[in-house]
Amino acid sequence: MNRSPQSLALTMKDAAKLVGVDYRTIKLGIESGTIPTVQLGPRRMIPRVGLLRAFGVDV
């Protein structure tokens, strides 16, 4: 997995680190539909832009 600081798709753990919240907060956001995800093969990933927008960051 490419874990560069500018990755376009993030794991839940990496997304939590990026925005400074607990992993469970990301999971709840996904379950409620607040945080978008995409299915890439067997993995569910979070688009960086969608995550930042969900947290009120203009990109």
C-alpha cells in the first residue's frame, strides 16, 4: 500500500491520523454516510478529498 503523505485514498487508520481523530470516529462517519468510501478490490478506502470536506476543510 502506498502510504505517501499525498495518497488519494486512505485506510480508516490513516484517515484517522490525518484528521486527528480516533479510528472509531472514522468508522462511525462511514456508517452514517458522512464520510464517503470507495471499494478498491477487497479494500474499502476513503478518498482524501471527501474526508477533508467531511471535516470542513476546503480543497
